[in-house]
Amino acid sequence: MANPEPYRTVAERATAEFTVQGSRFLGHVAPVDTVAAAEAFVDEVCAEFDDATHNVPAYRVPAGDGPSKSPGEVMLREYSSDDGEPTGSAGKPALNVLQQQEIRNVVAVVTRYYGGTNLGVGGLARAYSRAVKDGLDAAGVVEEEPHERVAVTVAYDDSGTVRGILESTGVEFDADYDAEVTFQARVPVADAAGLRDRLRSATSGRVDIE
């Protein structure tokens, strides 16, 4: 079974700013793994810059957490909005930058404060494209190994064993201690099957893995 190919995304959150004929543009960019996380970032930016004339979102993220048709295959959800700018002058140019650079698992929001001069559709398209490009440069484009979410639920007696295995493999995870213990881990796709086998073996099968 071939391992899925690495993909291009951004290393961290960042914002880039410039001014065109009095209009102030801020390109906010962040790495995200889900549609929900992308929408949350959009909401966060809109709330922080609620006095802006426009907050134009664009993102390319995996469409859902369901199984892929083949290893490493990812269906992407692509979304953009003009947020009140002339049709096609803002959201599409912003999304086009992500598409052309083949960057995914990323969300961008371009904030504009109107400066009194109309830029025209062409001028707007150039400005919104530049805001996303500058934001990507500030955030840093990196290659990332494909990951998947693994949910592991066990009784308290086995939780220490599971936590120890997750810590020893160095994966990112969160633990929720309720009636049982649920670990949500972010695991490289290439390592996920081996980790599941290891967890089942260590707990003699007393583990529920999704």
C-alpha cells in the first residue's frame, strides 16, 4: 500500500498588511484540518475586525472526517465569499491563490477598510489576491504529511497504557475523562494502522477505536 503524498499548507497563523489608494487590506491566514475549524477562524476574524468594510473568506480543507475511497485520497471543500464586494472581485481571486499554489488545509480572510477610492473589479481582484499571497508568505508554506483523526475510548484501568503509547509515539492528542476515557489523536496516515494494532494488543482488545 503506497503512503499518501505530502501536501502543501502553512506553518502557522500570520497576518500581512498593505494599503492601496487609501484602502487598508489585511490578509489573515491559518492552518486548519476541518471545515469547522476554518469556519471558526472566519468567525474569529470577523468578530475581531467587525468595524471593517469587508471580511472576505476563502478556504481549502478536507470535506469531512469519513473514510477516503483510497489511501491518502482527500476530497477538498473549497469555499469563498465576496462579502459585499462586487461579484467575482474578492472571494474568487482569494481562493484562486490557494488553488494555484496547491495549498490546502488552510483558511484565509482578507479584511478591507475602505479608503474612499473605488478600485474597480480589476483593482479589487489584484488587492485581494495580493493579501492572500502576502499572508501565505508571512505564515510560511510547508510540506505536511497527511494525518487522520483517531478516537480511542477505554476504561480508566487501561487509560494509562493508552496514554503511554500515544506519548511514546509523539502524536498530538487530547484526553477527555468522563465515564470512560477518550483520547483524540492526530496521527500520520502512514502510521495509523500500526498504532491501532499496538493499542489493541496492549489492552488485549479492551479498546474502542474509531
